[in-house]
Amino acid sequence: MTVLDRIQQPRDLRLLHREELLELCREIREFTVESVQKTGGHISSSLGTVELTVALHRVFDSPHDKLVWDTGHQAYVHKMLTGRRGRFDTLRQFGGISGFLARSESEHDQFGAGHAGTSISAAQGMAIARDLKGDDNHVVAIIGDGALTAGMAFEAMNSIGHMRTRVIVVLNDNGMSIAPNVGAVSRMLEALRTAQPYRGAKHIARQVLEHMPGGELAEEARRRIFTSLKALFIPNILFEQLGFTYFGPVDGHDLFAVEGVLEKARDFRDGPVFVHVQTQKGHGYGPAEDDNVKWHGVSATGSARATAPQYTAVFADTVREVLNADERAVAITAAMPGGTGLLPLFKEFPTRLFDVGICEQHAVTFAAGLATQGIVPIVAVYSTFLQRGFDQVVHDVAVQDLSVVFAMDRGGIVGDDGRTHQGLYDIAYLRILPGMTLMAPKDEAELRQMVWTAYRHAAANRGPVGLRFPRGAGVGAALDAPLAEIPIGLSETLREGDGVAIIAYGHPVGAALEAAEILARDGLEATVVNARFAKPLDEERILALAARIPRFVTVEEHVVAGGFGSAVGELLAERGARVDLEILGVPDEHVDHGSQKLWRHHYGLDAEGIAAAVRRRWPRLAPVRSEETAG
């Protein structure tokens, strides 16, 4: 039996001696690499937190003590040590365990999150609740240095420092998020890493001050000199200025050093503590150490290779064409230069590409500021992450009618990342905004034209634009057509029929066409419309269809509430059109992890599902042929 086999719950770690603990760390790394390459997931992040996680569970008593992991993709080891190692073959799979933390999955998962920067705020809430109830447990927030660039993290630290809440913040500092970190916070942490040990500096300062005479004035002089000496020895004392007592930095791969500093933090009772732990992303696995961007997240081995280009790559290539065409155009990303496909463009256009860190709110208002000066900003962001900048989209962009392009990657079902990353809400939360234009392509060729259309719309100062496109590969459409604007609000009819009208928005257009072929074999001819725009709708085409076809099906990869189908229903009701409307989309429930194909089938958003919905709604219209008739 391996050492890892003996660990069923965190308390089992306290029975191990020194050599067994070191062997356990080795076995955890081996298991992580072997297992996650089969299922897909985040390897580098978890390899970097092996010793830290073991130490946390040895020093603190989870779940009595609350361990709050930021984002959660760095917490695979935490999952292994809390009774879930036997289910790692289901990681991120349909019906399996989540790739992030989930309160419904384990009592040890104190707070679920897939977006960065939430842990410190949640930890303060738990600590204040502890104090209100008179309990005496510890609350520990574990946050990466990438997540520390999120403004929310500093809002929380400011509050904790002001209220003197007894919280321990552990900084897992590996110098990386998904991509190399940017900004002043990153430079500050680098300075702390290379400075003389902080506690040594304080010790030297105290030795100097001990020999000063007493008295009130001397005490004030001591305080000021001590502060000045700290500033001489330490490049930045931001954390202590925020009210935290700082421990570190400590080598995050020295298990016993990490245990020691965590024990000091645990036993410190006079206010909040900040523990600075230096780790290496991908530590202990050569390929991940050499390229931890590539190994940040890996796909399952054996996955079929796509023959068509990824939508993300097509988007980035078209942005390149836009930047070459117009010097006013710029592109902005919030810590996702690789994920949004823009990374190569940073070298080609170093003064016109901007990575602002994990700061979606800032990215949106930064773009708004650029737009006021005649610059054409393209904000490249995942649909799920734009949610974090919603107030800024409303208040700073829409209210001022500023021409910003929001290019939303991962619009729709995202697959294995699960409920925290699903791009299923953007149509609803953007459609409500006056002056907003919303579009989605049926394939990668139309994506090219829509990127160009969105840019031209913004360049002409006609207001904000939202463009959504799915995760994954395109359909193999030709990409050699010249770039040309699509008239705003103009749909296209792809197939003519008189039995039912299927109006699809974005990615489901292909499935709608296939569904029409299935229905045609049953003798039902369907009109298929590629809507292209959710706002403004092509009112003329929709109302003309309603005048001759009384049965509509709308299809979208988005929640039904407030989405594209709702927009069509509102138009029909407003104009008094008598149409029997079936809205296909995602119902009022959260969508968990699992492949896109499985979830699309589950919700009837594939060709078979769309055809089946027509048959259910109008059974007399398209009877299913029997085997005898079909033969």
C-alpha cells in the first residue's frame, strides 16, 4: 500500500512521520500527472501547491477550520486529501467531480468559485460569522498572486485590516496566473521575493531601537524610526500598511518550513495575518516546469483532433486584420492573452495590446475611457468573466453610449469547466441595455465578418456591440472571403419550407439545418433562419414569416429566460402576431461539467433534439415514420 492510499481524510496526515510525508508529496505529484492527463484539467497549478496543501491540512483541522481556496483549480490535492481520490477518473466528466470546489461535493469545500479574487471576502464573512456565534475556529484564505491582482481582493483586505478581523491570508506566489502576471502588484511581490527575509529586517530594527531612551517623545521616535527602517529593508510594506502582520516569504516546497510558518500564523491572535509562500507552478514535473502556460490546463489524452480551426484562433486572426487596417483599433484582455488567442499579437502590436490583469471591471472602464478619445477598443473576454464587469458595461459604456466592442469567447455551453464558467447569460444581461447591438455567427467564416462588422460599427461611433462565439472548433467553413460588413439587424434564410419556421441564433444554426433535414424525411418542410442578431432583431423577416407560418421554434445556446427566444416572443406579442412559439434553450437550472456534446444532447440543442421538439409540440404535423413505411 502506498502512503497516498492510507490518506482517506485530512486527520490521517498527522499520523505520518517525516520520510512518509516526503514520499506522500512525491506520490501526489505522480498521481496528479497520470490522472489529470486522462481526464483533462489543471495540472501545473495543483503541482505547485502539493506541500502547501499537505501543510495546511496538518496544521489546521478541516472542516472545523475553514480553508477557503481562491478559484479552486489549485485545489486538486485538497480534493485528494479529503476523500475524493477514488473518483478522480471522473474529474470534470459528466456526472463526476468538479474541477473546482463545490460545497455540494464535500464538507471540506467551504466556498465554491471559478472566478478569481473571491476567497478573502468569503473568508472575512466566515470569520465575522464565527465571532458573532462565539466560535473559535480558524479561517484561512489561500489566494494566488494572479488572483491578488483582482480589485476585489484588495477591497477585502482593506475591510479586514480596518475591522481587525482574525483571518489568515496565505499567498500562493508562483509569479503566474494562466499567463505571466502583469502590473505593479506583480513587481511588488517580485521585490519581496528577492529582498532579505522580512523577519530578519524587523529583528535588526528592534535591536537598534532597544538602546534608545524611554519617554513619550522617544516612543514616537521609535515608531517612526522603526517604520523607516522597515522601508529600508523591505521594498514594499503594503500588507502591513493594510493592517496585516506579515510572515514570509517562505519556500513553498519545503514542507516543514511551510508547516512552521502556518503554525505561527495559527497561533497569532492579534488581528489578521498574511503568509507569503513562494511556489513554482508545475513543480516536480519537468514538462510543466518548462512550460507551465501549456500545462496550466490540459485536455484529456485520446481526444479527437479538430480539423477546423478554433473559433478563438479565427477571432484573433481577424483582430490582427482589424489592427492592420486601422491605427485607432486596440485590443484589451483581462489576464487571458492566451485564452482569447491574442498572445501573438502582443509582439506584433506592443503599443496597442493591453493585458490589465484579473480586473474585468477595470478592463471595461479602461475601454470606455479609450472610446471617449476616438480609439476603437475590442475587449476580448470570456462570456462568464464579462459578468464581473456588468456594472461597468451599464454605467460606463451603455449609459454614455460609448462605442466599445465586447468579443465574448466561450458564449454558450463550455464543457468541462462547469457551472462557474458557462457562458449562458450574456444575451439576457446585455439585451436589456439601450443602444446595445448583439450578434452571433453560425460558423467561423461568419465570425470573421462579424468581428469586422463590430469594429466598423464602433469605428463609426454607433454605440456598444456584443459579439458572442462558442468554445471549440469551427465547422470547416472557408475563410478566404474578403472582409465585409453585415448590415446590422439583417438575418438570412438558409432553407425554405411552410410547415414550421426554425430561427436559430449563433452556434445552433448548423443543428437547426440538420434538424430540418430530419423533418423533411418525415414529410415536413421547415424554413431555417440564421438570426445573426439578437438585438436589433430582423423584424421584417420575422413578421413576414409569422404571416405565413403559424409555428415558430427558436434555438439558442443560452438560458431561456431573457434570451433570444424571449426577444422573438416579445416582438410577436407586441405586433399581435398569432404564432405558436417553442423556445429551445437551457432551462432555469445550473449546468455542471461535462462535454459540450453531452449537454447539448441533454437539453435538446442538437439536430435530433430540435426535430424531436417539433414532433412533441405538433405531433399531427410530422408523424414519425414506422420501420415498415421507412423501408
